[in-house]
Amino acid sequence: MRIVMIGTGYVGLVSGVCFSDFGHDVVCVDRDADKIAMLERGEVPIYEPGLDELLARNTAAGRLSFTTDLAGAMAGAGAVFIAVGTPTRRGEGHADLSYVFGAAEELARHLSGHTLVVTKSTVPVGTNREVARRIAAVAPKADVDVASNPEFLREGAAIEDFMRPDRVVVGVETERAEAVIRDIYRPLFLRETPMVVSDIESAEMIKYAANAFLATKITFMNEIADLCERTGADVQQVARGIGLDGRIGPKFLHPGPGYGGSCFPKDTAALARTGQEHNRPLRIVETVIAVNDARKRAMVDKVVEAMGERLAGRTLAVFGVTFKPNTDDMREAPALTIVPALIGQGASVRVCDPQGRKEGTALLPGVTWVDDPYEAAAGADGIVLITEWNAFRGLDLGRLHGAMRGDVLVDLRNVYQPGEARAAGFSYTSIGRA
Ligand SMILES: NC(=O)c1ccc[n+]([C@@H]2O[C@H](COP(=O)([O-])OP(=O)(O)OC[C@H]3O[C@@H](n4cnc5c(N)ncnc54)[C@H](O)[C@@H]3O)[C@@H](O)[C@H]2O)c1
């Protein structure tokens, strides 16, 4: 099968590379010529573990190529995936669908033979129907089916998630469309991956409901953590105690500085907006959004309190600024709220992050980037651990403390045990532990 993937971001590139690894003939298209030039040289524009190797292997096998020329890519394609961004539209929370509709109208000009157009981007319910309508307006005679195939991969574990997903969700209207999708994902059925075949609206809704539920789980646990701090309970023990209940499950129960990233913030906002538009407000989701926004700001207060209410003239080492470990993605990262606020209150900030510098340089003006955590801590008054990269999980706390001027360690991911941190000399603050 010849597949065209429109958009080579975190989702499109991983999907395209993995489809080629399934044995399909894949052409990845992006209108960003610099990105395509990099990919043609075998360079991966994002940091995603294992992607460079898989890309090199499939390019060498002749199954994977990159271009800015959509017309050329479309010749003979059986399926075209739309994997462009759907960021929040400025001002009101709605998903900006201009890239999706732009791609649909563009691809419609180059259709020949039966083609399945699949939306992989996260799009509000009703979008695929509008995609079909716009394609028909440009190419009324084209032989086209549309399908919704939302993606659930996590950045940082994207290849594993794509190759071994919990499930594949597909919204279709025709047997022909279902057959093409089944053909594309055939290698996963050999591994007995469940496939949820639904109508198109349900597939669109499944993606938003899943992300909103996960964001709710995180936010719920963050509020429980705050209450633990006040009552003497330990949130780690509480998480284990409830997570072993099969109805709840152990994942997404880790308290922290609030969720960020390219998906949860924009998808919860878009879902809440959809609810308002249909006069069915989603009050739980709206509350989750508000609680999470407030949480990022509350983390600043936590640091200020740990530092004795004074940041002016003091130096802080910040460990981890990407929205989570194993990615270079900074979109909506809690660090983007926390770090500027610390600088605003007079602190000098040194940032250490294994992959954050490329994106972070423009987003965090005024910080000093340091590669080594011990060097970042040298002479500092405090350390704030925001993102739990492995590089920050096994630090020699005695050495770290010895390098510092002060003794404050604010651990927003509960990476360390209070006892071990205090034994190393730290005045230690974490989340949800008295
Ligand atoms: N990032 C994730 O972890 C994740 C996970 C699941 C779903 N999603 C969803 O997948 C979609 C893509 O997300 P992303 O993070 O990969 O986005 P991204 O911003 O990293 O990449 C989007 C790419 O599309 C390209 N593009 C835009 N319009 C184009 C056009 N008309 N023709 C060709 N290329 C075009 C852009 O140049 C860019 O390279 C979003 O809807 C997102 O919600 C993302």
C-alpha cells in the first residue's frame, strides 16, 4: 500500500516511519521545507528515542521518503493521512482546524482512483464530515472515503506506543474504508491488538474523552496531594492504595506540578468548548482546566515558601523544563509558568535539561543553560526539580548539597525520599508528603 502522511510533526513523523516499518510504501509530506531537508539528510528534527534508527532503516530499504511536493506524493496513493497540528485557536479554546481543512482542500486537488482520507490529527466531533464536504467541493467526482483514526501515542515512548498500542480506534462509514484501514494495520492484528471500529463521530469523541479523563485523573490526584500535605497523609502511599484497585488502576496517579504538553491542555479546552457549543457544558472538564492552571502558579508559591519568602538576589538551579522526560517538547510545560515567575521575583536561574535547550532558549529568556546538574547546583541557594528525567533520578545528593551555597531542594515530582534528602543536608519540599 502506498501511504501519504501529511504533516511530519511528533505524530505524523512517528506514524509515517512506523507504517513504513510495517512494510508499506510511505511518503511523508510537510510544507516546512527546512524540516523536509533535514529528514532527507537522515536527520530527525525532534527528539524521540529510537526514531532516528527506525527512520534510517526504512529509508535505506526504499520504503520511506520525504517531500514538500504533495502532488507528486499523491500519485498512486491508496491512503492519505492528515497529521497536521490542531492547536488552540486564539482566545476561546476551540481547536484551530485551519491546518486540517487546508490539507484536505490541498490533497483534494490531486486525487486519482479510490483514496481513503484518514484524519489522525485530534479533531472535534463533526470535523471529519466537514473534511469530506470540503474535499467534495474541490473534487466532486473523486472516489473518496473518509475515516477518523485518532492517535494515542505518548511523546517519549512514541514508537513503542505506535507498535504496541492498547487499541486502534477507527471511525468509518463504509466497509471499503474499514478494509483499507485493516490492511494498513495488519501487522498489529497479528499481535492481537484490539481494534475499535465505530462511526466517525464516536471515534472523534473517544480521543477527547480519553485525554480529558486522563487529565482529570492527574488533577484529582494533585488535589488529593495538597490535602495530604495538610493532613499528614502521604500521597505516594495513597496512590498505591487506590491504584491497586482494578477499577482505578495505578497509572496517572503521580502528583506533580500540573499537566502540560501538546495535548492535554488544548484537548481539554477544545472539549469544554464543544460542550458549551452544544449547550451541554462539561463542568468536570472545565474545573480540571481551572485547577490545573492554578496549580502551575501555586508551584511558584511553593518554591518561594521553601526559599523563605525571598528570591531576590538568590540563585536557583532548575532541573528539567520539558513538559515531561524523553522529549524536547516544551508546549504548555509547567516550567514555562514557573521559571519566568521565579526570575520575575528576582532569582537568577540556571537550567539543566537533557533536551530542552533547543526549544527552551527562545521560551525562557534570561536563564543560563548548564549541561551538568552538579555544575548547575554549584553555589546555588536552591534546586527546583520540575521534570523527572532519568538524569535527575539518581543524583548523589551529598555531592549536590556540598556544591551549593544554600540547602533547599524542591522536588515537584517526588523523585527523592524525604528521609534521604534530609540525611544529605537538604531542606526538602515535595508534593503531597508532610
Ligand atoms: N504530540 C503528541 O503527542 C500527540 C499525540 C496524539 C495526537 N496528537 C495530535 O496529532 C496532531 C499533530 O500533532 P503534532 O504534535 O505532531 O503536531 P506538530 O505541530 O508537531 O506537527 C504538525 C506538522 O504539520 C505540518 N503542516 C501543517 N499544515 C500542513 C500542510 N497543509 N501540509 C503539510 N504539512 C503541514 C507542520 O509544518 C508541522 O510540521 C494534533 O492534532 C495533535 O493533537 C498529538
